[in-house]
Amino acid sequence: MDTYTRTYFVDPPASAWQAMQARFSCRSGRRERVRQTYYDTFDWRLYRVGATLCVVPEGRRYRLLWQPVDGRQGSFVISEAVPGFVWDLPLGLVRDALAPIVEMRRLQPVVQVDLRRAALRVLDHQEKTIVRLVQETGTAARPTADTPRHAMAPVLLVIPIKGYDAALAEVVTFAESELGLRPVPAGVLERGLAAIGQRPDDPAGAESPVVPHGRADQAVRQILAALLETLRRNEPGVRQDIDTEFLHDLRVAARRGRALLGQVKQVLPATAAATLRQELSWLGQVTGPTRDLDVHLLKMPDYAASLPAHLAADLAPLGEFLRAHRRQERATLIAALDSPRYHALLVAWQALADPSPPADTALANAGRPIVVVASEHVWRAYRRVRRRERDLGATPKATALHRLRIDCKKLRYLMQFFHDLYPREEITAVIQPLKRLQDNLGEINDLQVQRARLQEMAGQMVAEQRASAATLMAMGRLVDHLELRQMAARRRLSKCLDGFTTAGNRARFRRLLKDGGRAIA
């Protein structure tokens, strides 16, 4: 028999407890009460991989309990403070495990549970403990002040003891066959979330599936509505400055909306679409400086690691410069979000996302099946990327690579918007090589931008008397290092281009977009 802990719903809990004591030789064990708070990121990165981070107060310190993805024995660390960012945690196994999952996102409390546990030991004829039983009841609350507590479903835990498989099987059979207990597939976190009505598995801003035979205008409005919801969900995090990814995700939603409006024509009223697209461009401009500074601050550990140890400390004034300028740019950003112009942008976006457009529209593509319209536009975007690629030449200039990168991004956005219209394996097969090419082009561009910006910032730091000769020397070494990385990325470009332009990939694009669109329609 599989020797893992079984958890069962018991309601009322006392009846199952008494039945176990009547059926088996038992001895009462320890009773305890514990308060623990579960943490995760805004986008539920731990939950999505099946991991948990639980925080238990211990006097003036905190015990951070980490349960990994694969169900193995967890780890813990004692911390002087509650979790914030991964880099604030003590060095060790917990920090190492969290870092690649959480990355730059802030850990936030998602549910607080108060548990009451009573233990019962099942004994054999020699009075050795052969199975442990734990009755668990409790309440859960949202981790904010003065929120009501909600009762959690009471459960019974059947915990195996190594070497007593037969005893475990007997207890489990009695619980399920005689008492009719139902196994619970959820742990404490899931039961706590259920008690407060929280559903973490609802992805923020996820588009509903687009129906192939639906009207094109309704499908595009549906996507615009999902993007607007994503922007709105991230705006509070931007205003509160919880972590950098709120601004990033808000910008991506705006950029994707602008791409959709610019790519799919004759579906929405032209004047309204053009106006909103212009306003989304403005939003990108007013949020850009803060995001650029965020990127540099996030890269500071990598910048320091790329330099010899004796030079890494000389970059400290760069970090101070970035933080000071970020405070200034954030003030400008928040003023833009508070402005009538931003409010008008949201109103205009909502109007174009209205799910009930007029049925008698004269727009050429509005009433056509979305799969036909989408296939035509994605195919056109794909052909534009191919023309850009063929015009690169043996030693492509930075401007040509930039234009290709932008066109690849637009193509990928379109394919992501309408991926539900095509067979999953087919659309995935063409998106993957495009993503590799786009990532490579993005790396080349990002490294070029970082180099130029660092050189610009060196001049600003001198003008503001923030840079010593040692700092300027360290920044110069850093620029040289980024240039070497950019050269390496350029060397990988041909391989990424070859992967995207293979005969097989070209055939898949044609089959999917030219032939497939007509077949589905």
C-alpha cells in the first residue's frame, strides 16, 4: 500500500474520532494550536507549480516553511522579518529554491489560518504506535486587518508509520469503507483559500477562447476587454509600487492592445481605433522611463557579478543614481495615471471593448468569421517578417535588426491572440521557432540599449557629482562586458533565423494560415 498521509473530510469531526477510538486501541497525543500565514506572488507563481511557503511566528522571529513541488520533505529557515523579496531572505536552501520560481516578484500574504490539532496514536498489542491520527479544525481569514474569519472544512489525517503498512491499510479501509470518509485532494493552503472564497487558479486577464466561426468584431472586442482587465488588475500594484512586474504587465497589456488595433483592420471603427492606439502610445511613453530604470536596478546583481570582485563594489553609486532617478520618474508616472487623459483612455478602451457592437456595421471585416480575418492578417504579418529577414544581408545593421524584432513581436502577438482558432500542436510548432528568434533579437537590442544608456548615465552622474573615477572605470568595464555578450548574441542569430525559415516551418505556416483558415471557415 502507498505509504503517504491520507486526509479525509469529517463532519462532524467528533463522530469519526470516536469511531476510531472504538475500533482501534488508541492513546491520546498532543493537542496544539498554531497560526500560520501562506505567502505567494500576485500571479500565484508558487501555487501554479504546486509549492507552498508558510510563515509561522516564533517569538520575535519567523519560521519560513518551504514545501517543494515534488512533494519531498520541505525545508525551513528562521528569519528576522516576514518575506518580502527573495533577496531579502537568509542564504540557504529556502532562498535557493524560491529564487528561480519567484524571481523579481514580491511575496505577499494570501491567507492566514488558525489550526487546532488533536493527535491520536493507534497501538498494536505491544502498545507500539503503528498509525498516527490527527483531527484538524480551524478558521481562515484574508491577511488584512479586521477581516472576518471563516470556518475551514474539518479533516482527519491518517499518518503512516514506517514498517506498518498492514496497519495503515486496515485504518484506511475502515475510514473509507466503514465510515464513508471522502479523501481530500487539497492541503491546508487550498482549504484555507476555499474558506475565504479565493480562487488562485483564475489567471489574470486570460482571454476566453475565440470561436472560429464568430464575428471578427466580437472576437477583437473580446480580446480588448481581456487586455483592459489585465491593465486594471495591475494598476493598483503600480500605484503602490509593490514590485516591478506590475508596471511591466501593465505596459505589455497596453502594447498588445496597440498591436491588435494596428494589425487587424476594418473590424472596429477606424477613428476610435486610431485614437485609442495613439493614446496607448502615449501611455507607453510615460511609463517607459520608470520601466527602463527598473530593468537596470533588477540587473544590478548581474552587473556586479560580471565584474572582478574588487570592482563590483564601485558600482554602488550607480545603484544610488538609479534609485534617485526612479523616484523622480515614478512621480511623473503617477501624475500621468491620475490625469484626465489616462481616465479618458480607459473610457475609450472600454467603449471599443463593448461586447455588443452594432450588427449593421459597414466595416468590411467586422461580420466575417474571425478565423478567416485572423488568418489573413497573421499571414500578412508573417510575410512581412520574411521580407525583413531576406533583406538583412550578411552583416545586418542595428536598425534592420530592430525593425525585424518589432515585426516579430507583432506577429507573435497576433498568433497568441488567435491561437485558439488553430490546432494546438500546429500553432505551437510555429510559435516556438518564432519565440527563439524574437528572444535572440530582443537580447541583441536590450544589450545595445543597456550599453548606450550606461554611457549616457555615466555622463549624468559626472554632471550630478555622483561618480568617482573608480565608478566610471567599473561602468566602462561593464559596457565592454555587455558588448561581448551582444557579439555572442549576434553570432547566435543565424541559427535562430535558420530555425524559423526552414522549409518545414514555411510549409506549416502556409498550411495553418492559408489552407487551414479556409478549411476551418
